[in-house]
Amino acid sequence: MDLRSLAALEFSSNSIIHPSMPRPLQKFYRGKPMALGIIQILIGILEIALGLAAVLAKDPINYFFHFTTPYWMGSLYIISGSLSVSAAKDPRIPLVKCMLGMNILSAVGAGVGIVMFSFLVSRTTYYTRMGAATPYNGAYPPVMTVVFLDVAIKKSLKWRLCFSSRLMHYVAAILLAFTILEFLIAVTSAGFGCSSMCRNAYNEMTVVVFQKTAEAASPAVPVPAKEDEAS
């Protein structure tokens, strides 16, 4: 009787070492969600900051790329990173599912961003090598007027346009590197989250319930036997 109770206590203690973290969520921690979430937050902040820096390059043709893309992508990465950090601190199944969904969305957004920033890098590389500006956009004098300007004014105008193109080139290259890194992190986090949620998510919970029922039934067995012997 004592050995049985000791064995039951040992098994129950081993089965409830982490009562707030089911066994499937232990797979989630193998992906280092805390570290990856912090990196995602930093990438999101840097992308928003680079988007603000890209405003200095006044090029309406690239308006869609440098004025909108880094902002919504950076916000998406910050949300995903915050959910990863929250799930690492409090590994509840609904929170991990939210983290999984946001990382899938971040991976899709990062894939779109890789295509867009790759196009922008190739475009600005062409204009940087040609030493020319982007096409006339209304902010600078037309070609026929530039011909009659002073040489110093034309050189100043060309320098401004080349500076704009080079600034966009460097900013787009940095954004492309960060977006590739974010894509890899989002895919990794989503993979570990899916492996923890999509495979046998409630096996350990059934084991714990079974142990509780067996533990409650074991002390009740000898009681009716003693009453029968007395009668």
C-alpha cells in the first residue's frame, strides 16, 4: 500500500512538473521564441526608422515603396515579435496560436517585401550607375530650361538627383537585408509554433486527468473489503 502510494506520488510529480505548460508547448521553446521575438521587434523599429529616412529622397515614383511599405511591414513585425515574447513568458495555447498566425502573416508580408525591395534596388542601381536622375516629376525644371541655366546650377541639380537616387539605393538595400532576415525568423517561429500546436496538442492533459482519477480511486479500494470481513 505504501509502495503503491509512493509510486503514484512519484508519477504524479513527474507528470505535473510544468502544470501551466503542456508537453506540446515544450516543442515551442526549442525555437527560442523570446530571442526571435526581440529580434523581430528590433527589425520592425529599424524598418520604420529607415522609412522615415527614405522620405529625404524626394522621388514620387518610389513613393509607394519608401513611404508606405516600411511602415506597415515594420508594424507587422513589431506585433509578431510582441506576441512571440508574450507567448514565451506565458505559454498559453490561445496565445501561441495567435503568435503562429501573426508569424505566418509576417512571413507572407516579408516575401512580398523581398520582391518589392529587390525591384527597388535594381532600379536605383541603374540610375546610380548612369549618373542620372529619375524622370522629371515636376519638382525640378524641364530639360529645355536646364539647358539655359548656369553650369553651377546644373551641377547642383544633378548632385541633388544623384544623392536622392543613391540614398534610395542604400536604404532599399538595407531594407532588403532586414526583410530577408525577418522572413527567415517568421518562418522559423511559425514552424515551431505549428509543430507544437498541430501534433497531439492535448496528450499530456489526458494523462494528468487519468492519474488524478486513478489516485482518487486507489484509497477507496480497501474500505469496503474491511466492512465485508467484519460482517
